[in-house]
Amino acid sequence: MLSAALSQGRGLHAPLFEQVIRGLDVDRRQVILDCGAARSGTIALLSTFRCRLDVLDLAAALPRLQRATDADERRDVLADCLDGPQQEPVQLVLCWNLLNYLQPSDIETLADLLAARLAAGARLHALMEYSSPLMPARPGHWVPDASGRLYADQPETEETPAPRYSPKALERLMPQFRPERSILLGNGLREHLFQLRSRANG
Amino acid sequence: MFNKRDTSSAEPDRSTTEAPIRSSSERASAPSSPTKGAGAVIGPSIHIEGALKGDEDLLIEGKVKGTVELKKNSVTIGESGQVNADIFAHTIAVEGRLEGKLIASERVMIRKSAQIRGTIVAPRVTLEDGAQFNGSIDMDPETDALKNAFSAPAHPAARSEKTSGAPISGSADKQAANAPAKSLQ
């Protein structure tokens, strides 16, 4: 299983993740939105930059999202995650593998809510299930090390069907974002990098 | 690889290499000492509302609501501590529940038992996996929040109120009153 393989050894080489981290401007304040839970590796990695990290912990909200019965209630759950005391524009969104656990309509809503928080040219990084028809029933965590390799912290052994969103499907669900690059990784995940479209261009 | 900022003082794994503040259980079992650094303790049965100021380390095992200002010292929220406050300190460690702002001139350490909703501002932050955190972690050493809190006397009243220990005044500080309003679940 994916997680078992990645929790040991050398971790996952994710070129696009490394690219966005390498591209962070060391002299400029950065605001990064972590859709996952706060993890030691993420904080250690980003602490080398002038950085504010906003932690959404979307995974913790998934049970509430699944219990929500209508679109308005689901939007409220996602909006509640994004509701913070500070509204400084965000330069980078780290979705890890969490989009796999959202329904298409939830991805549309999240993209809409995120776009309102982002700075011009902001990027969004995501890891999507692509090759395997199954994925862990719960998202677990992805943790980077100091070199940028990603390690899965996934105690989950139960599996569930993977939605296997295609690049085209994601582009359709997140029209606010322009696909920048997409790479099929050796473990069957597809790594995506999106950039917020210019608002002037719609 | 990504170590772009000047991190001459940073270690590769700071969570294990830094000299830690003792955990609340270690402190509780340690013999009490009048020496400097032994610090004050707010016990589990104590409930305080207001502004706490002083010049010694503090361990909070009880309930505190308001503002805690120990800018030259360390504050530890122990496992049984329940704090709804803004805390200004040199170093802050959290093992219990906190809702509010943590502003530390040196570092903040979040233990795995911690449940935090709010904002952390400190040039160095470490977090043990397993901790529950919702909010922002501002690690920019040049952030205005840090400068405003530590570079100048932020509270005129504090200058005329030179105190030791952890005296309690009647009203919470208004300057740091813009903490997030959500409550812990």
C-alpha cells in the first residue's frame, strides 16, 4: 500500500513541491495556506523563510463535511475552515492529497473560497490519486523533510475508491486556477501545480 | 536544500536539540526552589481573569482568561491548563488548551498534547506531531506584530507597575484583544 511504502525509506520525490519551495522569495514575506494539519516537518521547512503559515486542517473538517446535507451547509463548513483572524493575501496553497477526499462540488466551493484569499499569481499544489483505483479511507498526512522529499504519515489500512480526478476535471472544477504543470509520479500519484488566473482576464 | 534564510543559529532538528523548557509533569515533580527561574505556578484549581504581569517564569495548570505579559521569561501552559488569553513572553511552551495569541520574542514550542486555536508569532516555532492547531503561525522575524510587542514599551501602564511574581490586575489588556473569537471544541 502506498502509505506503507512511503513512511519508510527515502520518501517521495515530488518535483513540483520542491519547485514551489525553491521558488519562494527569501527576502519577501510569504503567506502560505496549509490545507492539512500542522506538522513538524512543514513548520521546520518553512521556518527558513520569512513566512506566515495559515493552518486550515481540512482533514479534521471532513467528517462535518460528510454529515452536511445540503450545498449551503457544505459551503459553511469549508468557509469556516478558511475563516481566520488575518486576511493577508496568500502566495501558496498546499493541498497535499486532500482534494481526493472532496466531492466535485466541494472542490468548486473550496476553489472559489480560496481564490478570494489569494494574492495575484498565487500557486496551488496538490497530490491526486491517479493510477490506483483505491486510496486510504482517510487522508493521513504528508510531511516534508528538509530536502523537500515528502513522507506519508498514514496509519490507515482501510481503503476506499479513489475519485481519480483527471487534470482536465480539476481544471474544470477550479476555473479560477490555470494549470501550470502536472507530473505523474512513480508511485501512481499525480502532482499538480496551479496558478491563480489573473482576475483582469477572468 | 531550501535553507535560504540565514539560519546560522538554527539546528536541523530543533525539536530535539533545543534546550527544552521542562514539561509540566517534570516541573510538578521537581522540588520547589526559591532560586531564580523556579517560577510561579497557577495550580489546577485556580481560575484567573485579568492581566498577569511579572518577572519570573510561569507554569499555568489552571484557567486563565485575559492577558499574560512576562516578556523576559518563559510561560508554560501545562497539560491541565486552559487559557483564553494573549500571551507575551520570551519563550512559550504549550501542553494544554489555548485560545488566543502567543507572541514570543524567542520561540514557541507546541507539545503533542496541545490544543490551540489562535495565532502564534515567534521567530522560532516547533511543533510535535499530534498537536491540534488551528490558526496562523507567523515565523517572520521582521513581522510588525513581533516588533510592536517587544521593541518598545507596548503598555504605558506597565512602566509604572513594576511588579514581581504574577500579580493580578483587574482588567485585561485591550491592546491584544483582537484574538480569534472561535471557541475550542
